[in-house]
Amino acid sequence: MARDGFSPWRPHPWHGVSPGDGAPDTVTAFIEITPYDLVKYEIDKRTGYLKVDRPQRTSSTPPTLYGFIPRTLCAARVAALSPGAARGDGDPLDVCVISERPIERAEILVDARPVGGLRMLDGDEADDKIVAVLRDDPVWAGVGDLSELPEAHVNRLRHYFSTYKLGPGEAIGRPIRAIYGRDRALEVIAAACDDYREAFGGSFPT
């Protein structure tokens, strides 16, 4: 329980951190990996600490900060927004955060404003990637929609997520099913928040 505005112990990044007072318009993102990481880290769902998932399998590294929005879950509501998906992937909703200044540290919280997303399937599971800009960023704060980002930024995201799970001997990556703008991104985030509340309830400290 929070006392005097702080938690006396470390909150679980998925369950113990708010998705942001302004969600879905502005969100809190927990960053797992940075553009400088040659190893893919991800949250350990039991302990809340980062664990090594795997070395990056290709020469490509994440083009942005990459993590998830706390207290979200990709389940039935998110899957319903993704044609061809039988279910959500059961993970918190992924988010990529664009920053003009290099941020080299992971396991941090950042405030971000969603501008769009990439619709992906991992097998038959919805695996959306929300794209956001760092709030109050001196260069990117004025971007209101994914369509306003430079094409090179979007192409880098497409390439990374198309290839980041390639295994030995595989020549074909996972296709990006669609690229969408801010309105759909807010819809996906709201659905993921509702999926989370249904699965876990909402009685967590803020």
C-alpha cells in the first residue's frame, strides 16, 4: 500500500504501476530494451525483474525504446480489433517510444503520447506494437499521428519487428498486417486496459 505518496517497496512494473492518469491519450511506458541493446530483455511476470530472453538474432537492434504499458493485457478485446487473431498473446501491450535524445538506460518509466501502431500476429495471437513519442520531447512532441513521422522511422520499425524473431535458417519474417494511426492506437490501448481489468481486477495501488 502506498504511504505519503510513495510505495515502501518496489512495485511490480506490470501490476503495480499506473498506465498513466491520462491513458489512453498519454501513457506511462516501462522500458525493457533500448536501441543500444544487443540482447532482448523482457519482464519476468512472476518477480517483475528483467530477464534475458535471447540475444538479438539479427544485426538489427530496436530503433526506439521498447517496453510495455502497465496494467494492460492483450486478450479477447485486443484480439477482436485484429482480423485473423484467435486470441491475444497474453502479455502486456507493447509500446515503442521515440525520443530525440539518446536514452541508454532500460528498466525506467517514461511518459509518452501514442501516435499509432503496427498490427501484428504471432501465429494466431494479436501482438500489436503501439508507437508513441516521448511527452514534451523537443523534436517529436508536435507529432499528432503516425502519418506525420518520417518514412524512415516507420520503415525501421517495420523491418525490426518483421525480423526480430527470425530463427536459424529462416528467410521469411513476420509480416506487418497493418499500420494504423492515433485513433486506432487509443482504441487498442483502451481495449488492453479493459482486458487487464477483467483478468486481474483494478484494486491496485496508484
